[in-house]
Amino acid sequence: MTTLRSRLSTLLLQAFPVLILLFSKRLPLTLSLLSLILLLLLVICRKRTTGHFLVPTSLTLPILLLCAASATSLYASVDLPLSLADVFKLVAGVAIFYGIVNSLDSGRKIEIAVSLFVIAGACAGLGALLMMQASQHKLPLVSSLFPYLPSPLPRRIHPNYVGGTLVFFLPAAFWCVLFRRRGHAFLHATAFVLTGIGLLFTQSRGALIGAVAGVCLAGALAYRWVRWAVLPLAVGGVLWVYFFGIGTVIDPPAMTGLSHTWEGRKELWDRAIYIIQDFPFTGIGLHTFPVVTDLLYPLFLAGPNARAPHAHNFYLQVAVDTGIPGFVAFWMMLGAWGGMVWESLKRTAAGSEAAAFRPLVLGLAGGMLAHLVYSLTDTIALGEKAGIVFWAVLGLTAAVWRHVREAVES
């Protein structure tokens, strides 16, 4: 009982500063700084009790380098309060990562946490139907149903933003349903349906393609027959892009009468490359892309009054925000995450002591891969509130990796 109370107290102590940092834009700067100090004190206390400042994982160094690059980018920011608020939210995401890794020290806790993660995806999908802006008429059947949805709250959330978030959850629910996780089959199936409906109503082409690609790529990592099944699709996709151009994938068919976005995205990517060339070491600071493009790199196709919120490519956006050092740290982090996934898949092969955790590994890997595919043409930038899902997936992956490693070696 004493141990349980101490853990709950620690979680509450962590949750309070994380919430403050997530909403730091609307709160006094002093409160955010005090929250940072509290998190630092918790890290020092962990050192005294466990001998380690942070849980040892291969992600630690890249994460610290990314945080350092984000802090350095404040030097070049044209809107320091705005960039500082996003840096605070980035620190909150890192705190969530370590909170998950610290807390999930048993297989039972990991299973419960992944189930809660899947439920959170279902809630996000349901919430999207109620609060998401009406999307363009990209899928006629879905668009015709949108007016019949209730609107109890203002519809202010952009569909692409919602889609980029939901793709994290759908593969996790899919693989749990496919493996028929004992005791949770109905729960996971319901979550999969709700998340899928929410994702479909976003009509985000990048998110829908990313979700399918994430499921397929995760399966291809684990099973040879999936690789052979996916290979013709991959070859067909390459040939389509070669003969018809990638613009036919990003833009809807001309007969639908929809506005084209390919040329606009190319212009944004060009501006992002110009910024990286001009600010290679510091970047321009988080969340300042629209301000800097208006001042130094105006958009001609979008018009003088248009303010693009980001570069519509997550990888370019990381380099724009944090410079080349942050870009390198980010790819180091993805490489370390990929190593964890690969090792976990090998250790959860059929017949191993940790085989029951295979669907969890595939689901988390599929969600991350889906988001990375989505991020080729859209962005949930570092410091966005929805970015905490990215850090949660990293944390769950690290927790599963650590448990699987210990289960096989013991």
C-alpha cells in the first residue's frame, strides 16, 4: 500500500508540471519556469533513489540533443514568447515519455497502458466527429454524411491535424483485434471501428495512405508473406508516380472540381529549404514559420494574405525549427526507435517467452510508421499539443522493449 501511494504521489507530481507546460501559452511565464524546476527536482530525486537520472534507453542521447537544439533555436526566434511556449510543450512531451517508461515496469501494466492508449484513440475519433471542421469534398460519400453529424461544440480543429493524430492509434487497435487479445477483443474491435470512422471523416489523403502503409509496413517487418504481398503494391505505387507524377497522389482527380495542392506544397518545401540554408545552425525557432515566410520568403501562389502554419513536411519542419543539429538528433532518435522495434520483434517470435507482446510491438510500430508516412506531406510540428501522442508511442515502445528484453534474458 505504501509503495502504491508513493507511486501515485510521484505520478501526480509529474502530471501537474506537464499540464502547466502544455498550456504554458495561456499561463504566466513564472509558473512554467517553476514547473521546469519541479521536473528537474524529480529527476534529481530519481538519481538519489535509483542511481540514474533517467531510465537508460538508446533514445536518451538523441532526445537530449533534440531538446538542446530546440533551446538553441530560441536565439534566432522572431517571436520569443511563442517559440518558448512550444519548447515548454516539447519538454512536456519528453516528460510524458519518461513518465511512461518509469511507470510501466511489468507486463500487466504495459498491457493495461496499451489498452488505455487504444481507448484514447477511440475517444479521439469520436471527438473528431463532433469538433472537427468540415473537410473539403474529397470523398463524396463521406462529405454527404458530414452535415448530419451533431455539432455540440465549435468546429475549430483542422481535419488534417486530426488525421495525423488518429493514425497513431488505428494500427495499434488493428493488430490487437487481429491477434484477438484475450479479454479485450470487444474493446479493441470497438476502438478500431470508432478510430477508423473518425479517420475516414477527416478525408485526409495523407493520413489514410499513412494508416494503410503503417499496417502493411509493420506486418512486412514481422512476416515474410506480408512482404511478398506488399511488394506488388509498392512496385505499382512507384510506377504510378513515375508515369503520372506524385501530384496525382497528393491532388484529387481533376474531374472532382477540387482545388489542387501539389504546387502549393512544392512552394512551401522550397521556402523551407531556403530557411534551412540561411539558418543552418539555429533554425528559426519553433512555430515561427508563418512569420518568417511572410517577412523574408513570401508565398506567391498562396497570395500575400495567406499564412501557412508549417512547411507541410515534418522532416523539413524539424530542420526549419531547430536547424541541422536538431534534424540530425531527430533522425538519431528515429534510428534508435527502429532498433528497439526490430529487437522487440525478434524477441517476440513465436515460441518465445514474450510472444504475447508481439501485437503490441506491431501496433505501436505501425502507428509510428503511419505517422511518418503522413508526415511526408503534412506536419504536426514539434511543440504541438497533439505531439504528446508521438512521445507516448515512443514511451510505450521503450517500455515494451525493456520488458521483452528482461523476460527473454531472465
